[in-house]
Amino acid sequence: WRVINIFALQRVYQLVIYCVIATIFRHHLFVWTVFSPKLLYDFVATVFSMQSLSTIGNIVLLTHVTSWFARLFTYKTTL
């Protein structure tokens, strides 16, 4: 989970920096040709990355819960 949180924080930090730069230079033509597409692509990449990491995390959590229930309801006999 720590790696996922670090990755998410890094992606969000990049997006915030790009938003600040685009806001500061909003009247400059360079913003619309460089920063705007980069901001759009990074936003979409962040959304898809977070969704995929969330799905992987949910699968891992479900696997652990299922394994715990299997150990809870399965008795080992000594024959």
C-alpha cells in the first residue's frame, strides 16, 4: 500500500504543479500549445493509473480475505 500511496502522491503533485503553471501563464500562447495537452494527458494517465492500482489492490484484498475465510472454516485433521 505504501508504494501505491507514494505513486499516487507523486502523480497528484505533478498535476498540481502543472495546474499552477497553467494558471499563472494562462494568457501566454505557449500554455495552450505545451502545458494544456501535457496537463490533459497527465490527468487521463493519472485517472487510469489510480483505477488500475485500485483494482489490483481490491483483488489482493479479496484474495487475502478469501484465504483467511478458507483457513477459518477448514479444519486440519491429524490422521
